Amino acid sequence: MSTDNPRTIAILGGTGKEGKGLAFRWALAGHKIIIGSRTSEKALAAVEDVKTLIGKPVTISGKDNNSAAKEAEIVVLTVPYSFHKEMLESIKNDVQGKLFIDVTVPLIPPKVTRVQMPPEGSACLQAQLILGENVRVVAAFQNISYENLLSGKKIDCDVLVAGGDKDSRGQVISLVRDAGLMGIDAGPIENTVVVEGLTSILIGINKQFGVEASGIRITGIPRE
């Protein structure tokens, strides 16, 4: 994996497994990564974890969430839904005019195999409402497990990308490709209800078959 268009990407809440998985994939591809956390100390600890996984020099740093969001051109949010609204409100001023990738899924324990959307319609729609029209909010990576991201191996799954405008989705699809996956344009932000809802279904499938990382793959389309 390598990129001809390196970007500066902040992964907020990046100390979790999903955030580390994305940081691992994108840093390996040559992007400049900033892991964000509530404290810079936790972010720096996550940076060391990712560097150890990669095993060669990469451009990755750790900062508090607000500093990371300010410095980046692309901001990625990877927090549990219980922190979603609070986080969005705290970084709102730092992400104006930027591309914002929301990886959040509205899972509400204990019934995480049941689709439960917020009043706004989806987590992504909630993000757009809070951040405002000057932020291009796009949903992606909801249906990819951290086990797959951290494996370093080729992943037999597709990534549905919804929200923003066509150009924004195209940029995210390029980042999906840099992570070693195929991204598919899934349309406008209203469609994020389907993208996010699939996660609960996949969790149920994992339980049914005793696996950890089921995913989705779109058939009948041309592939590289």
C-alpha cells in the first residue's frame, strides 16, 4: 500500500482498537497521522503501539483531540456512540471547512444486535447537524472490524461510503483504497442509516457463526 497524495489525517478517539487499525493502515500507506485523545499522554502511548506494529519509520504523532483536529486537513472520528455528541460539540470549531469521516455506529448496549438509530436518523446525520453545513460529513468503515484492520493482511470486505458530496466521497474512497480495501459510493447522507445499521446485523452474524470479523462484499460489479 502506498499513496501518491499524502494527507494529514487526525484520528480522534484514536487510542481505541478501530482508531489504531486505521492509523496503522494509513501510516503504512504514507499519510501523516495524528492520533487524538482526551489527553496527549494517552495519544502518545497509542502512537508507540502503532509504531511497534509497523516496525519501520512512519509519520505519526499524538496530541489532544482539539489540537489534532486543528492541525489536520481530514478529521476521522472513532469513538463509542455514548461519547459521540459530546465529542462533536467539543471539536466543532476545530473542524470547520474540513472533510470529516464519521466511523461511529449508534450501538446501544445491551441489545447491540438490534438497529437503534438516534432521532436525527443516524450518527452521521447527527454529526452533520451539530457541525454545520461548512463541514463535509461522510460515513465510512462502519462494517470493518479492527481485527481485520490490524492484521496487515488483505481484507476480503468492501467499504460503503455515504454522505458529503460526490467529491468528498471520492476522496474517502481513495483513503479506503490506501487502507487496502475497495470503497463503494453509497450515495447521500440519508443513506447512512443503512450503512450504520449493517453493523448490528454483522454483530449478530458473528455471534451466530462464532466468528469475530464478518463483513460485506458487493457482488456483480467490476473490480481492479
